[in-house]
Amino acid sequence: MGEKMKLLASRVDVGAVFVAVLLWTAAVKNDRDQFLASEYWAALSLNPSLSVLKENHDVFLGILCIIFAFSVFRKHSLLISGCIPAVIFIFLQIYITMRTSFTSEASIKHLFSIVLFSAAGVMFWNSAARIGKALSVESIKIGIYFFSVALILANLFNLLTGHGFVPGVARLFGTSGHPNFLGVQLALCCLVFVDKIVLTRRLFRALNTALFLAGLYLMALTGSRTAIIVFSTGFVAFYVSWRRSFTLPFFAILFIFLFFVSQISDVALSAFGPAFDRGGAVNTRSEAWSALWERVSASPIWGEGYMRGFTENSILRGWAAYGMVFPVVVMTLGSYAVYSLGRYSFSSMGDFYRLYFCIVLGILVGGIFEGYLADTYSTPVLLYLYCLLVCPRRINLGSKKVEETSLYPKNVHSKMVNLKS
């Protein structure tokens, strides 16, 4: 019993707190000035307590600095093997910064994101050197879980106190700058609770179920179709990998559902509630994709060097702004992450990697309909980075069994299995 408690305590590392605070800073930003200057959203209602949290965004950044300094100075050695995809992604951000003017506000934001992305990588590598990569992977999951609980409770509190909406708009804004942003964040949080429901028992399972249902309810209030796509994709991926079989009905249901949501008329969607009413618009994506493709065609190699206009597709948005490098790198890294994490999700290590697999797949599919992967600093981008960080170092392609020894020492793996039981 003492050994189990010691192992459990080691899993709740400072790295988990760092992950949770980092994701919070990306989700709950200090956008008050932007809202006040907006013609449409200036009347957004937000609970005073949450307003204080948003206005003191810099305090959370200070907490990140303290945690980072404490962790790094406590242990100087770093483990960098196995994180090449994450390093490539950070170099992509450096390239994006170089493509923009160094005097522009966008360039300053990119430099800021590079610092935070690099800090996330260093924290993970440092944690891997201190407690092993196996426990570091679990530490990130715990941090994502803490963030998910905080985001659900914050938005539920905001809603129950009569806030979170713009007068005349049926969609829930909550703690974000747009219903679509909040919807995607909540969809990813719901996937976290699905994982917890499967892995926990009794009281904790009931608690996670309640948080999951609250997350689904809040997500429905945002009226975000992209959020539905992200959650449904991740949920199907989770279920299929959990049951260890690729069943045709689930892939057929997923394809039909995605096609239905992206092409269905607004009249039919309105039946699900006023939050899905788009005022008679039938297809809100075709015009955006056509405009983005025109910008890509005008400068397919180098891009325009800045963001503007529509944001309804991650690949086209990044391609139009930063050139061909963006779609090549993002799609290559995404494909690698889906394949490597998917292989582990179907192995005996599935309980440790399944959540990352469904998150990265949901983010990539949802990115077809929203441009969040081209964001400077957002929750989906950070989770995408963490999925790249935890990608297995190597996979045995010559057989069906996944190579495990390079990632999980026998003593660590056996202790974690015993802890679950």
C-alpha cells in the first residue's frame, strides 16, 4: 500500500500543475479591451470573479515562470530523445515569426508563444529525466485533467450566475472570445472525462460522469458544429481503440456524421436549439474555403506573411499566411502522431496513450472546419504540441506488437499496472 501511495504522489508532479496553468492561460485570456472595442461583443456578460481572473492573466504567467524555474534548477539534466516532432513544431513557429515583421504585434505574439512552447518542452524533458518518461506522460494527462475540471466548473459557475452571453445572441461565450473557441475547448475536455470514466471506479467515476455531462451541456449551448465534430471524432477513436478492433460501422457513422454536420442546412440544425440557428445561412464554409484558396493560389510557396480574413480551415489559413511549409509540416507531424499514438493505443499501453490519440485525431479533423492550428497561442495548439511531445520514441514496424521497452522500464510498467488495479 505504501508503494502505491508513493507512486501516486510521484505522478502528481509539478509538471502537472505547469500543464494545467499553461492550458488555462491559453483558454482564459485577458481580452477585455478587445471586447470593449468590439461593435458586437462589448455587452458580453461575465461573472465579476472570472473577470478578475481574466484581468490578472499575467499572474498566471508569473506562476508558470516560478514553476519552470523551480523544476529546471532542481534538476539540470534533460531527456530530449523521442521528441523530434515537437522540436520540429517549435521550429515551425520560429519560421512563422521570421515570415512576419518583427515590429508587428503578430510577431511579438509569436515570439511569446515560442517561449511558452519551448518551456513546455523543457519541462517535459526535465520531468522525463527526473521521474522517467512513463510517469511524465501520466503527469501531462493529470495536468490536462486539472485544466478540464477548472474550465468546466468556471463556465458552469458563470452560467448559473446568469452570465456568459451577449444580449441578443443565443450562443454561449463563457470564458472565451468566441463560442466556437469555447466549444472546441469543451469538446476536448469531454474527451478527457471519457478517458477518466473508463479508468476510474465508484465515486470518482460518478464525479467524472457528472463533469462529462456538464461539459456536453455547455458545449451544446455554444452552438459550435466544429465542437461536435471534434468530440465525435475523438469519441469514436477512443471507443474503437478501447475495444481493440476497427469496426466498419463506427467509421461509417463517423463519416456520415461529419458530412451531415458540415453540409446540413441551418433549418435542420435549428431543431437542436437556438444556439445552432445561423439566421437562414445554409453553408457557412464554402465561401470561406474559396476565399482562402484564392489567397493560397496567389502565393502558394511563401504566403502573404500575415493573417487576415477567413479562419475556417487550419491548413488553408496557415498556407495562405505562411506558405507551403506550414501545411507540409503540420500534416506530416499530425500523420506521424496519429499513427504512432494509434499503434500504442491498440497495444498493452493503450490506457496511457488512448487519450492523446483521440485528442490529436479530433484536433486534426476539426481543423478542417476551423483555423485553430494556425493560431499563435491557443488550447488546441498546446494540446497538439503535448501530443507530439509524448509520441513514442520508436515503433516496431516489423511485427504487430509495439516496442515498449524503450519507453517503459519493466519495474515502472509493473508498478503502474498494479496501481490501476
